[in-house]
Amino acid sequence: MRSMAVVAFGEPLVLRDVAMPQPREGEVVVKVLACGVCRTDVKIVGGQMPFSHTQRLPHIPGHEIAGEIVSLGPGVSAPIGQRVVVFNYWGCGRCPYCLAGQENLCDDLRGFVGFTTPGGFEEFLAVPASHVLPVPPSVSAVESAAMSCALGTGYHAVVTRGRVQAGETVVVLGAGGVGLHALQFARVAGCRTAAVDINKVKLDAARSLGADEVLFPQEAPSRVREMTGGRGADLVIDCVGTGDATQTALGLVRKGGRIVQVGYTTDARHFPHLPTATLALCEVSLIGARYITRPELARAIELVSRGLVRPVISDVMDFSQANEALARVRADEAVGRIVLQVAR
Ligand SMILES: [Zn+2]
Ligand SMILES: [Zn+2]
């Protein structure tokens, strides 16, 4: 079967023929119909992740996988042909975090799909049956490919970590893959929303998804104050994670408000300086958010299947164009997710 692999960090992916996976006990084989391309893939391919120095190459990236079950390992009963999304973190099930329902923080992942273990830039993938989530036929494979990372991460940031409340004012910094979905969850929760970005095209997308205000960073402080009677936002979802974004978030949040940090940088030149006085004296909560858990992702999929939230797809490209897709994400040209059509 075909795969697109990282052979050397920073170099284009290479088309390689690899062996078809055979499902072991408890596993299913998923035919990868579509795989999203995430900004994190750019960091993985560039060798810029915290784990890159120990990554063995070649490596097959891709962690936004939608497909269908085509074969079953021993002990598995699942419908052949079932459409699924793959959950990326294959937790150990035994560490304190897994036992507490925080599998996204597992100490001993058995699979870290597309990050350190093989991902969806290949036609077939063996997955524990426990780590695929069914998707109704009404949601296309291409749309499903934005759900396991972009949409799921947005849900976890707004709903679980942000503890969003109806009637609040929520500002989303960065109207990219995660941001455009975070915005929709805040809206569905009954909030007033604003999207902040430097890119007019992304702001237009946020507007079309129902953002009440779309703002450039320099105008955001005064406009958000106008929206909130001078107080500031209850909740800021920072999908950017640079020092500049942190400064913007702190300028928008109200006293006693929350900032959810879901974007991050691994580039030390852009690390934020944290004004501890503001955090302490204004009782601003700074809350990290990482990916999502399976029960939450099932709820997010339910919201999509009911038409309340929709996956935002920028472009659909052929698998053979994986390098072009990565280049477009690197150049910040995608509005929502670029999705590769993998197996036919
Ligand atoms: Zn991702
Ligand atoms: Zn664990």
C-alpha cells in the first residue's frame, strides 16, 4: 500500500510502498478515506516537536483520520464498512490519568497516531477497536477528517476546560483549524462570540460561521470592551500560543475571567512573558487544554450529526499532493482544514 513518509526532517515527504497491516487481537483495520493536515504536522515533519530528537525515521504522519472498518482481529465484533474517526491517543488504561478519565494526559501512550507512531498518510491502519469512534453516514469522510483534532480540540478547550456558560462573551484568538470550531461550540452554548485574527480571509470565515464580531488584534481591546460594558471577555480561547497572543488575551479578559491555552509554540523566540501581577491581582485563570477524550469526542460528533456544528474544510487534495498541502498549511493559506483523500 502507499504511504507518504518523513525520511529526513525538513525534507519533502517521500512516497513509499509499505506492508498492509494485519489486525491483531482487539484491533480493526481502517481503510483511510481522508486525513486532515494540521499545523502540528508541519512541526512533526520539520522535526520541531519536543519528541522529535527521539523519533525514528521514516515516520508516517497524519492524525486526523477518517475511514471505514475493513477487517477485524480476533475477539472483535464491529460492522465491516462502519465509518469511523480514529482517536489519536492510545492510552495505557492503567496510569493515574487514564484511570481518572484524562486519557489525553496518559503517562504511557501505546500509540500516538501520526505524532510518534504511524498515522493516516497511508492507505490502511490497524487501530485498537476501542479507539475508533463511529460516525453516521450523513457526515462525509472529508468532513470527518476535521473532527478528531481540529473540531475535537476546540470542543475540549471551550466546553471541558473553558467551562463555557450560556450568556458569556467568548473571544477566540486565531481563526484557524481549532479556532473556527471553538467559535462554533461557544456559539452553540449560547454565548456572544468574537474572533480575532490578523488574516481577513479567516475573519470572513468566522463571520460566516456566526461570529458576532470579527476583529483585528489592534482593534480587539476597545471593541471587546464595548461588547461587554467595559468589563472584558469572560473566556478567551487562545489558539495561537505566541507571546503576542498572550498579551492580546490578557488585554481582553475580564477580572476573574479565564484564558484557555490551546495553541502553543515550540519556538523559544516566541515564548510569552507572563505578567504575574495581572494574573494574581485580577484573578485571571490560565488553563491549558490538550486534545480531547473519547467520551467528549463522541458528544462532539453527535453535535455535528445534528447539524449544530460543522467541520470547516478549506480544500480537498489528492494524497499524492501531501507535500503541497503541508506547504499551504506552513504558509498559513488554509481556512479550516486541508484534507487529503487517501485510499480510493
Ligand atoms: Zn492536529
Ligand atoms: Zn495511561
